[in-house]
Amino acid sequence: MANFRLCPDSGLFFDRNAESLMKVNAVAAAVSLLVAGLLALGVALTRWPAVHLLPAEQFYMFLTAHGLNALIFWIIFFEIAILYFASSTLLRCRLAAPRWAWLGFALMLIGAITTNVAIFQGNSSVMMTSYVPMQAAPHFYLGLILFAVGALIGCFVFFGTLVVAKNERTYEGSIPLVTFGAMTAAIIAVFTIASGAIILIPTFLWSIGYIGYIDPEMYRVIWWGMGHSSQQINVAAHVSVWYLVAGLVFGARPMSEKVSRFAFLLYIFFLQLASAHHILVDPGISSEWKIFNTSYAMYLAVLASMVHGLTVPGSMEVAQRLKGYNHGLFEWLRKAPWSNPVFSSTFISIIIFGFIGGITGVVMGTEQINLIIHNTIYVPAHFHATVAVGTTLTFMGLTYYLIPVLFRRQMILPGLARWQPYLFGAGMTALILFMMGAGTMGVARRSADMTFAGAALTYEYPGMAFTMMGLAGIGAVLAVIGGGAYLLVTVGSLVFGKKLDPSAGFLQSFGVPLSRGAYTAQPEILPMAAPVEEYGSAGHFEAPGTFALALVLLISFVVYYFINWKYLASVWPLS
Amino acid sequence: MADPGNNPKDEEERIPAMQSLLENPFLLLFIGVAMPTVFYIIWGIMEIVTVPITP
């Protein structure tokens, strides 16, 4: 049956069902990002002290919706698209159980809409964490449960597709590294969703009166099994996309498949245990539990991230050096395609994720120095480095690649697309650094008014904290403009971009398959996609520039880590 | 009958344990769910339920 399409530009295969599902998930993700971005503007302009845009009630409503749309809906819709891409496309096979996949998508869509409706009705401003005993409307929880069930179905469709590919022998040897990384994300997603079910189903029953009491500490521990692990899905997914981009842009293969796979294995074993750092100051939980989960176990996951941080740019460097860019330590980097947004997004993401997201993550995961910044605005600074730059910017870069390849449309406004990663990256970096500064001075997160006007108990922050929050606001506005540019280019391209296939019409951009003639039963295999579709290492390890960058990261980490210990000693005098 | 364990071809085709683990998505799924369930969820719940209740 004619169900496969071969992209003549990339050499990638697309199964008809998988292609439509990737498109609808990517479009739903983009809509969620649009909502999240608009709400981000309201949040940022309220936290900017000189502007202070929204009254408290609206601020908390905006913040709740921003958190869920940005951290859950945008990311997981896009990740389901990645799972289908990494299984069906990279393994060149049909998607398993496409009807189930459509059911999963429908549940996710209904869930996301239901939860958003609950929030905007105004009685569910409980933040993304929805800590009990704060109670949201029942359909707030119901929407999240439906979304989670839909995502779980998507994960099992992915696992089913791995089985299909193996049984039908569509690949030789082992699955490609990108698929293995996506599998890591899917495994983490299963634990994440299971944790969500364990806590959100009773909370839903509590909200409709069937259960009388939910222990707040029990809620916090189990909820963070979902809340933080959902962000670990992102880490595994965006690291997989880094390897994918290295292969697609540079033709690079991993420096060592075995080492990279072992790093993903460390993620499978240990990454989810990092959820415990949210519980570090909670009473009733022993230091043994806290230290085992956040230090011993989490450091092994950090080790894995450091391996990926070395091997992804390292594989790019090896590929560049094989092309002759051998002069000095960094000619390979200088001559990299900086005007290609697929690459620039990825590289900015690697740098900010490693240097800021990674280092702050370790600081927050250390029981003692966590005390300095716990529940301050430093925490959103950390996860904007990991998720908003690490994951979101990576996914933005991948979208630029997919517009011609998956959607068969030429990208519009290439000049704007060229600048967009820099604009978004610079705005986000400013936001992150100034929020880190303000958080170190104690500025609370999730607070509508840092002046505490009218409050019974007040606290006066240093003047510099107000300046930092103002500068963070400017960074946020730049980042929102960068995010808007991304949506303008991508959605505009789907609607107005030149058709690269005669049947790639308006509806085809939003999930309707191309005409029957675009698909064949058994397309020929083109060599361009081989680096991402096959198992195998580059076999070269000459990456001195990357090793130099890794040393800079290590020194930065050591210096910043000990500065925090020194700072802890100064804010916590014991003598 | 030849002993299959002494066949040099079998020796060559024996898949290393680590590779067997990495190529079994469902075993990895089990480990990836079991590890955090035991060390994070179950251990964490045990800590909470053993907190003495104020008389």
C-alpha cells in the first residue's frame, strides 16, 4: 500500500499517518506556545516593578496558565511529534496503531482546552503545582488527567512502532542514537504520567467531594514525581534533537555511540530522582532520602548531561575538522553556519542549558546551598535556562528544519528567521541572569508585588533587587518578541510559504495528508539521512576546541559552586 | 550431538549483557519506572507515613 513519502531534500521517510500526526501535534504545540507567550508578557510586565501591570488576581491566573501552557502543553505536544518522528521516520516504518495515536491526540487536545477554560474562568489560579489545600475547579484536574492519558497513549504508540520496525526489519543493527534518546524521553514520560495519575486522580475526586482530605506533604512528593520529571522528558528529548541537528546540519555522527547511549542510560536510571530537590526544605522527610535522591543519584544524571554537552558539540567539531576547518581551536566553530537558524538555535541552547541551566541545577540540588535560593525567583531563572532556552529554542530550531521537510512549504521571512534565535536567546539570557541576581537577593517567586503594599507582614528588598527585576522585565519583553517572530515565521510559512509539493495546500499544513500520488509503497533510500538513521560512531575523537569549552564550563561550575558556599556562610552566621 | 556451547560461531554471536539491556526497550522501561518508584515515591511515602501524629 502506498503509504510512504520520501522527502527529496532530506532523504527522510514519512509514513502517511505519522506525518499527519506530527503535523497536528506540532501545530497544537505552536498554539500552546502562542498562549504561553502572550501570558508571559502579562506576568513579566507585572513583575517589572515600575510597570506592575496586572492586579494580583489576574496575575496569578496568568501565571497559572503561562506555566501549564509553556511547561506542559507546548512541550509535550511537540515531544509527541518528536516521538513519532524518531520512531516512524528514522526507522523508516509505519506507525503502530494510528487510530490510538489519533485518540491520544484528541484526549490531549480536549485536556489542554479544558484546563485552560478552567483557569480562565477565574477560580483555578492555583499555579501549575496546584498544591493542596488550594483547590481548583474539578475540570482543571480533569483536563490534566485527560491530557496525561493522551500523552501516555502517544508513548505506547512510540513503543509499538519500535516493535513494528524490529519485526519488519526496517533497520539494521541497533536503533539510531536519536531514536534511543527519544525512547529515554518516552520512558521518563511513562513514570511522569504514572506519578500524575497517582496524585491527580485523588485530587480530582477531592475537588468533587468524594475524598475528604489529601495530605499536603504526600501531594508535594508525588506531584513533583510528575512536575519535575515532565521537565526531564524535555532534557532527554532536546538532547536527542541536538544529536539529530548535528547529523542533519553537519552530517556528524556521534563521537562514540556507546558513550552517548550509556549517558542516556544514566538518564533512565537516575534523572527522575532529581525531583527530590523540590522537597529539600520540607519537614518530615529524612536527609537520607533528600541527599540520596538529589546528590548521589542526581549527580549521575548530571554526569550524563556533561557527557552529552561534550559529545554533541564534539561531534560537530569532528565533522567540521574532517571538512578541513582545522585551524586553531575554534575555526570549526567560526565557520559553522551561524546564519542557519536550525544550527544557531541548537548551539545557543547547548551553551545556555549547560552554562546556566546545568550549573544552577546543581546548586539548587545541593541541600545546603539550596537554602539561599529556595522558592526565590532564582528557581524560575533556572528552569527558563533549561526549558525555555534548552528545550524551547531547540524545538524552535527543529521547526525551521521541518517546515520544508515535513510540511513541504518554503520558509517565509528568512532574514527574520536568521535573527530570531539570537533575539529569543539574548532576551531569555537577560531574563535568566537578572532573575538569578534578584533571587540571590531573596526576591520571592510567584509574588504579584515585591513591595508588599498593603500586606500585614512586609519586607524591604535592596534597591538593586528592584533594578534587577526591571532589567529582567526588559529581557522578558525581548524574549516574547523573539517568540512572536518564531510563530510569525513558522505559522506564516505554513499558510503563505511557497509550496514544495503541488498538493501541499492550506489544510495539508494542518494535518490533512498530501495527495495519494505523493506516497509510494517502498521509496528508495537516499544517503543524506544516513548519519541520523543508522547506528555508528564517527570514529574520531579530535575535538580540542570542544574540550577547551568543556574546561571553561568546569571552571565556571567550580567557581560558582564555591561562591554559593561562601555566600551561604555570610547569610547564615552561626557564631 | 555437538555441544552448542563449544561452537566458536556461538561465541562470536553472543550478545554482551550491556548490549542486550540497551536493545530491550521494555526492560529499560521497567527499570526506568521501577528506579524512581522505589527510591523516590515509595521511600518518600514511607518517610511521610512514619511521621508521628501529634497526640
